[in-house]
Amino acid sequence: MKNVVDEKSSDLWANLVGWYTADINGEEHVFSLLSDALRAYDAHVMETSQHIATRSQLNLPEEWSDVSAAGRGDEG
């Protein structure tokens, strides 16, 4: 995930906040909101792992009910 701003833009939002890009399957996808970029990346991880992803592989694991508990950091 990457935050991109256009410091030369007269649009204050583009100048200060910008937008987010995520590399998904080798393609750069652009999102207005960080939350949208995180969710798209998580959906890609779940799809490519055939829903056998661990919590530590996701940005928002609490949004996925079928995520493996491994890697969540509280075992042991």
C-alpha cells in the first residue's frame, strides 16, 4: 500500500491527503480511501489463498469470519 499526493495540484485534497495505491496481482489499483485499499488487498489475499489465510496476513482480519487463528499473536 502506498499513499500518493500531488503537491502541485490546486486541489487541497489531492495536495495534502492524496489517494492510495495497492499492488494486487501485479496491477496498481487506485483508491480514494485507505480503508477501501485495505479491504481490496484482503479480498485478494483471501481469494488467492482459497480462504486459508491467517490473521497475520490480513489488514482487517476481524472482517473475515473464516480466517485461521494462526498468526494472530495471542496464542501460547
